[in-house]
Amino acid sequence: MQDIQQEVVSLPRSYQTELMGQAKLENLVICLPTGSGKTYIAVMLIKEMAHDTRRSIDDGGKRTIFLVKTVALVQQQSEYIRIHTDLTVGKYYGELKVDLWDNERWINEFEQHQVLVFTAKVFLDLVDHNYFPLYKVNLLIFDECHHSTGENCYASLMRRHYDTCHDQPRILGLTASISAKKLKLSQLETTAKQIEDTYRARLASGSDREESARCG
């Protein structure tokens, strides 16, 4: 279920500001109801950290990576970021035949775009093949991050590359639920811990649950 609001948001809600402030300081997985504006929190953080992405890669600049599960989400999220920021946004998925692009093409893509929205498998393949290292990423966003078990691309990226990265990017996870399955009450704590361990992050929903529930 998507959390996209294509109209321009001009004033954040208090819980969005609170959670963005926390995400600046630590890796965070934000769990809020669908429609409560999780994507806008991501946009706020992208803009807050944009001093790194406005610089050229050659001058020590970094890039923000936004990972999603489907091509439709690449289109939606990239458009949302484009509407709400002045940053250049690239979008990448398998149907663009990106697996045929050479290193020079990828260097150009990362130089020309400040925020890059990928289907997860495409970005995992890039990092696996050393086309773009994680230390050049300032912010790594995982959309619908409850999909994170086993050999899932999200989990694989974190497991294979995050801990060995000498300059780790900030992690932001977005989800409406901590699991893709219905859970018994006794399973909630274990599942929450698994999410936190996967993303090296803390789960957060904001202190004003009533406000976020009303907006969801």
C-alpha cells in the first residue's frame, strides 16, 4: 500500500518534524499508518542532508539513494521527490536495460543526479559489482522496509555491505507495518527486533500517536 501524496506539502505535521529530527541523528525505521506522510518525512531528511548531494562526486559529494520494490513505485517516488525538492532525480529499474550499462554510463548518472530512485535489485547489483560503493551514499532510504527477510534485496544489501563500509550512510526505513504477515501479539517483539537488527536502526512512530493515526 502506498503512502504517496502528489500534491505539494507546504507545512509538515508535528510528528513528521519530530521523526525527521530523530532520523538526522540515528538510523531510524519509521512505522506509521498508510497516508500519514512517511514519504514526506523522507523528503524532509533528503533536503536536510542535501549539502552533501549538491557537490560533485569528484569534489567529495555524496548521493541519496531511495530503494523501492516495484517500477510503479520508482515512478511515483521519484516524481514526489522532484515536486518537493529542487534536487535532480534519476530513476532506475530493470526494464531500462540498465544491466547493459557500462561503468562510464553509471559514473555519469551518479554525477548528473543528486537523488537516485532504484528498484532494490538494480542497486544491489551495482554495489555487488563495485560500480558505486556505499561510502558515497549519504542517505539510504528503504521503502516498504518490512520486506526484509532471508535473501531479500534489502536484507542482502545491509548484510553484505553496510557493516564493512568505512563511512556508513544514514539509514531511513519506511513502513506501515513491521511485517508482511499477520502476527500474534507474542511475535511482535521478536519481529520488531529483527527489523531493527536488519537495518541497524531503531523503530519509531513519534510521540503523538493520535495525530499520526488521524492523518493516516
